[in-house]
Amino acid sequence: MNWGGTGMRLRVNFHGRVQGVGVRATARDIATDAGVSGWVRNEADGSVMMQVQGEESAVADTVLLIIERMGHHVRSHNEARIAEVPGEAGMRIER
């Protein structure tokens, strides 16, 4: 993944058997360890959506590590670059 620049924000949707299996908690823990910010939540369609922001390499590594750790549940994912949120800190699980 090569987005250019140093900071970025991605919206990522994880599809598969991703609710009720720890994807949100795993995403929060990985993101916190990587020093990126954002949020993760369950969606009505059964997917999990995450918005993650930080240094380009940390964001990319976060997404890849979530897929690596939860790959037996994540069947597919899609991502899109979106506008950064100024002053955001920490990764949280939204309900």
C-alpha cells in the first residue's frame, strides 16, 4: 500500500464472520500498540467498520496485522482513504 505523504486516514470494512469473535477488540489493541487513532464498530449488515488514522506505515501495518490475526474470520475487506480528523487521539470501540 503506497498512499504518499506521511499522515493518512483509512475507512476499512471487514466482511465475513467478524461480529462476536473479537475483531473490534483485536483492532483496538493492535491500533493502540501501533500508536494510531480512530474507532471501530459493528455495522448492521454484519460487517465491522474501522476508521484508522496516523503515519502511513503504521496505518498500513495495523490493517495488515488485523487481517493476519483475524484472517480465519475476515473473508474480505475494502478500504478507502478519507479525510483526516484533526486532534484525534486513541482508538476506541464504538457501540
